[in-house]
Amino acid sequence: MEDKDFGIVFWVHLVLIIIAYCSPFLFSWELISFGIIILWVEYIVFTGCPLTHAQIGKKDKEITFYTIYLEKMGFKFNREKIKNFFRNIVPLIILAIAIIWQVLFGNQPLLF
């Protein structure tokens, strides 16, 4: 892999991921739903994540931000399963947490 470790793309990517994981408490579940749809469209249009492509290029369709750094730490796993989990399952888990937190428990998002 010829990625540019810890450059600006890494930090932008990391900040966006942290915001996504905090989103059930920051944004309304409707806005999160819209964001997930935009994310999935982005994956289709750009055949993956543009930030990952900027970091390592388009040479491997199964590589993700997570696989880059988990593999550097010595973990070995099925890249396709990791990609599918973080692209499809994690967004739905985030949405489910947002709906439970906001609708079931009646909490308001901090920002929007």
C-alpha cells in the first residue's frame, strides 16, 4: 500500500468518522437517514469512498479506511466482509441508535 499516513486526508477522514459515530446525539434521525442515503450514493458513483481513493488510489476495491489501519496493526481478515460491515451495517446501527435515543427516549439532538 502506498498510502499517505497521517496526512490531511487521514485527519479529515478520521474527523468525519468520529462525527458519524457521534451523530445519533448530534443530528436528527431524519438528517442521519438522508446522510446514509448520500453516503451509499457516493459509494456507487465513486465506486468507493473518495477519501480512501485520495489516500491510496483506486487499485483495490475492497480496501477501506478501516482495513488500511487495522492491517498496519497486524490484524488479518476478509476485506470484503469488513467493507460490507462498515458500509452497510454500521450506518444502520447508527440510525437505529439515533431513533432509539431520539424517538423512544425523547432526547433532542444537540445540533440539528
